Amino acid sequence: MKVLWFTNHPSLYKTDSHSYNGYGWISSLENLMSGQPEVELAISFMETESAKIKKGNVSYYPITLKRSIPLKLRHAFDREAYDAAWIAEYMKVIEDFKPDIIHVFGTEKSFGLICGQTTIPTVIHIQGILNPYLNSMFAPGTTALDYFRYSGIFEGAKRMWELRTFTYNARREARILQNCRFFMGRTNWDREVVRLYSPGSKYFYCSEILRSPFYVAQEWAKKANEKVMLITTISHTDYKGYDFLLKTAKLLKELKVIEFEWKVYGIHRFEFWEKKLGIRPEDVNVKMMGVGSAEKLIEELQESDIFIHPSYIDNSPNSICEAQLLGMPVISTHVGGISSLIEHGHTGMLIPANDTHMLSYTIQYLSRSSELSRRLGQNARQVAMNRHDTGAIVEQNLAVYRALSLQ
């Protein structure tokens, strides 16, 4: 069967791009799916060039919009016209490849709008979900206007424009969810949100392949560190909880209950929060590490004691899954779909979002219980190895394609 992917990332089309921690799992999935004899795969994505090429068994359709300056200005303020222009490009790809199945990764972009434009069975693979994220965009006591106060007029205006774009994308996502009939997901939370928007739709469970190096990495073992070594992977987004992290680090340092160092991967700084809270990371034992490769992250995770996920909302963050696959003890906020990844007290610890005292206590408690840390990590590793088994995930994808081919 001919399967066309629409993705937010060029996957293996550009194998020399390592600028972001995310999306490596799409490349891993492509590697496996492209070798399946019953699938002829094509991948389409937004790019700066638009020349169809074929590499090995995969056809790549990079797509771009060639626009005049007046048209760019129009599209900046008329988002529906902008989406319509992209839809026209998507339909050209569909017409050229003539797929039997269309597999759309994520609802963040306009790809899912093709559900109303084609009769070809189209499945939306849920990643994050923008509408709940928009609801949790700002930490308690914070508004978009704070960006003007703490980051200046230019950054404030930029943030307001980004919020406007995010809000429009969330409204568009609602249309996508309401108009599509088939969905793939992997948490109880994303399933229930899909059912809320699309009660009559068909939902398929399908787990996610992780980045390849994590499957072959050595299992985590607790080290005899002089300090408690904490580690977090985060992005430069308000709802990811960087403020929560800083406040917790400040409380831990003030109470002097443990000696610790907290490494943060994914960003170099988040100056807005540092200014608003009046907390500099270096003053509270937080070390900003920037973006790291999978291999570097594995090395750092192996040397750390606890992985911490402080987000205000998330579906199934791969950072948690990768830490679990290594066998690390994980503490996470109890939000979104994370309870499908972590069973409290068995495969990790769940704490309320923005509860600095509960997070501080749980860090202290775990750091003083080597046996509990070991047991949580081992249990998590066993569950994660089953959940992210590559053969099972390939079969889950194929099962979805086969079911859709009968529609």
C-alpha cells in the first residue's frame, strides 16, 4: 500500500540537521517503516525548497510557498488564506503520489485540514494538543503583558504576536479534530480529548519509537555522587515549567536539605523568567547546558540521580520515556497524559504542578532512598521496553494502515 506522511520535520531527508532535540523519533520510525515490504512510503514536509526526490525506498516531497512581499504581508494577517495556500500545495503532493493512506503527524500545523479536501483515508497521529496547552500557557500569576515589563517593548510585542499565532493554530486544531474520522494516540488523556472534539471518530493506540541510541545504551545505575545530581530536558516555552524548576531549586538551596546540582538541557537561558522571579540559575545550583545530542544526553543521564519533568501540561514527552528506557527514577508533574507513562510509586513519582514544596520533598526523599530509586528505575525500564518495542510499534502502525485500507 502507498502511504503518505505529512510531518513537521524532514526526517531523513536532511540527515545532517542536529539543531533540536526533538523529532529524532520520526527518523527512527522512517528507518523501520521504509523497510516494510507492504508499504511504499512518501514523506512531505514544509521546507525552503520544493524538489521531489527519492532516496532508497522513500519519496520525499519538500514543499514551500513562493510568495511576493505583498502576499507575505497579506498572509501574516489573513491566516486562513495562508492555510488555503498550503492546502493547495498538499493536494499537489497527494495528486502526484496517489496514496492509499495519508498519515498526518500532529495537529500543530495545517496538514490536518486535508481531511475535508480528500476522500483518501487520513489518520491524525496526535502529538501535543494545542488547546489544552493554550489553557496552561502561563504560570500562575503571569500574563503575556509581563513580557513587556521584563523583556522590553520589542520582546513583548514579539511574544504577543507568537501568542496570537498560537491562539489561531489552536482554533484551527479544533476544526481538524472535529472534521477528521481517524486518530492515533498513546495516552488516556489524548484519547479522551479526541473523543471530546470528535465523539464518533475511531481511535487507534500506537506507541512511539524513541531515538535509536537509547535502545542500546547501558542501563542506569545509581552513582556514588558527592552531590545529588538532578537533570531536566526542557524547551523555551512557558508551559514547560522553567519557572517551577527555578523556584524549586531556590527552595532546596535555602532549606539546605541536600547538596545538589541541577543540569538543564534544551535551552541556554530563559531570561524572562530569571528576571521576573529574580532568580539566576547559577545562584541556585542550576547549570544551563543548551541543546545536546542523544549520545551526550545519555552520558549525562547515566551520571545523574533523578530525572525531573516540571511541565504544566504535556501529553507523552519523549524525555520522560527516554529516561525510563535507561532505567532512571523520574519525578514528573501529574498533568495531561503523563499518568499513562508513570504509575505513581511504581514506575516513577507524580507531584502536583507548581508545588515547589512537594517537588522539593520528593527530590529529598528519593535522594535518600537508593533502594526506592533503583526499584522505580527498574520497573520503569521494564514498562518502557515493552511500550517502546520497535517491532510492536511497526506492527501497530501497519495494523492502522490495514484497517484504513478497508474503509
